[in-house]
Amino acid sequence: MSTDCLQELENALGRAAIVRDEDRAQYDVDWRGHLHGRSLAVVCPSRVEDVGETIRIAKRHQVSVVPQGGNTGLAGGATPDSTGGQLVLCTRRLNRIRGIDLLGNFITVDAGCILQNVQDAALSHDRLFPLSLAAQGSCTIGGNLATNAGGNAVLRYGNMRELCVGIEAVDAHGRLIGDLKCLRKNNTGYSLRDLLIGSEGTLGIITGAALRLFPRPFAHATALVKCANIEHALQLLGVLRAHCADFLSGVEWMSNGSLSNVSTQFPDTRMPPGFDESCLCLVELSGSTPPGLLDDILASALDQAIASGFAADAALASSLAERDAFWTLRERLPLAEARCRSLKHDVSLPAGNMGEFVAHLEGYLSSMTERCAWAGFGHLGDGNLHANVLIPDAMPNALCDRIDEFVYGEVLRLGGSISAEHGIGSRKNNLLHQALDVASLQAMQAVKNALDPHNLFNPGKLLFN
């Protein structure tokens, strides 16, 4: 059956669109090298019509399909299982910028477009596509939508659900569904767009998207702020919101453990004098304002935070090079962790419970006989905490599981979410029964059964089989 399926795919799409044998190895493992699968083959369509044909052929031969974009996910959502019976459908050849509407401020793109290429296309027209995250040079728009990605600017612009006005996708019958109308208001029936966003490829294959653009901000004010702990950082956020209003575009919190790891892994890292071994917040304002105005607004807010005891010190970037250096520090956090053995926990919490969560996790780690290091960081303005833990190379998996259980147990106890922006994938789907009530799970399964009755799309991901 699998041989017949591949032959039919080659006849329909051409041999160049099908990756077989050892050439498919890069598609069978996640980017961190932690999850390994074995696909039947990799299909690389270059046209939306080819995606529909692939799904129709796969359906006839009862072969399931795992959609994959840039393969930068952290929850196993784009990795095939180990049976050797699943097709990986790679969207990277679907990479056209279909159009830009400068009057309405929209851009329409293929799902396989690299995020950074979409950002650059917007900037070439003095517009901003504000989604920004560490993997932006590799991740694709389809993957960003499938996980409802957030990144560094959710505080001001929202996540992908807020940034997307239209979606085009292929359903389980190989038909094109949805639309790419560039409309802010479109209240005609159920929102297929909202069903597909965050669905992790389990309801259909996203092939295109209409996205919101914003005026390009030409002025920025950026600072590193020293805080004693995350509670003070949250109080700092309150001061910034009161003083900076809509100019506030990002507040990134970095624990001293995460910063220490950056210094270890990247010895050329430089921080302002006196800022070593501290919790830091990276704060940025942006807008189209006269030169110096944002610096004055930010300096005034930071003076107030220091006077109130919520910040110990602050360093305001005085040049573009210094601003870039501050952001490089933040961007190196996940890169430094990738060089170590670590446990990643992408969670969100109510602001009032973040301090309790961090204190309990630090206490739990200090009670363990193994040397584990708290290396958390997060997008402070939207409650998203990357509660990551550095662990010894030889640490048994059973102890890793205990840490995971503690983290997710505390998150749920404190009213948080076990997935903020990375998705559920195959790594967390066994936790959904703890995070959601039975009626909600049954409703989700009913949606899955209606849109994908034969479990063709990404089986074993998000919903637990």
C-alpha cells in the first residue's frame, strides 16, 4: 500500500517533490535532536493544488500526514512517529509573498514563508509585521499559526490569532477551505480561521494567510533594568504601563540563572557594570515620535520604578549598537540552553501567582540531590514564562519526569496553562486531561471527528489517542 501511495505521489507531483531514503533524516528529528521518528517519505509541494492532491492520494491509501514547516517546534508537533508509515508534508516550497495591501495594512503570504522574510517584505514598504521570536530566521508562517505563536511583542500587538485576518487551508478531502479576505470585520458563520489557529496541523493543512501590518516605528527606547526578583519585575511592569501607555512594546524578564548560562556558553557576552548575577528586565518602547521623546518617557518611568524600590538600577541604550547588544543578550537565552541538557516548560500564569510559582520551583530544585539550575525567562507582559531547568547530562529520565510533574502541577494549581505558545504536540498531550474538563475534551474531539473523520492529520498530536 505504501509503495503504491508513493508511486502515485511521484506521478502527480514529480519525483523531485518526494524525498525518500536517507535524505529524509533531517525531517524525521526535531531541531533539538530530542525526538526521533521515521517517516514513509517527505512530500514537498510547490503549489497549493499539489497539497490538495497529496491529501487526496494519502486518503485513498489510508496514510496519515504530518505537516511540517521550519521544523523549529519544541513540543513534537511536527515530528512523525516511529512506524515508518506517515508522510511528512513540508510546506517550505510554498514561499510566495502573494500581495501587500498598503491602504488596508495587510500582507498575504504562503504558509511556507519564513517569518523573517515576511518581516523584511513589510519593512520594504515601511510597514511592520510585529511577530518576533528567536527562530524567526527558520520558522514558517504556517507553523506560527498552527501553534498560535506569540514572541516578544504580544504585549502591544497580540499573538498570531490577533495578527491573522484570513486563512486558506486544505481539508481532509483535499478541498480548499477558508478565505484570504483582508477584512477586519467578517462575521459570516463559524470562524474556520480561529479553529485552525492553534490546532497544530490536526484539522487541516494551512496553505496561506492574510496578516495584519502596522506602521513602521522609527523611534525606539531600550533599557536593561536590574530587579531583585520577579515580584519586583511585575511591579516595574505596572509602572511602565502607567507611564508609557501604548508606546510599551516589550518587557522581557531574565532570571539570574538564565543569564549566568549565557555568560558560560557565550564568553563574549557583555553586560553593563554591576548587572552581573542579577535578574534583569529588557524594556522597549517604540513609535513614530520626535527624536529623544521615547528616551525621556522611559527614563522618567524608570526613575519612578527605582524611587519606588521596584528596580535597583537601569541602563538606557545610548546607541543602536547598544540596543542590539541588549537584544542579543535576550536572544542568546534559548541558544545557550540548546547547548546544555535542559527541561523546557512553556507555561503561562496569572501575574499575581508568578512569584509564588518561581519560589516554589526554586525550592523544589534546591531540595534535589542532583545539581539542577533554574534558568527561567519570559514575556512578562503577557504572563508567558519559560520555566526551564538545566539538568546534569547523566540525570535519569525518571527524575526528569518528576520535575515535569512538579512544574505542571504547580502551574495548574495556580490557575495557569501548560502551554503558552509552543503547543501541546506529542510531549504534553497526556496532560490535557488534567488541564481541561471532560466536556471540553469531548467538544474538541467532536471538532476533530467532524473535520478529520479518518484521523488523517497529525494523529497522536494535541489530542491523546
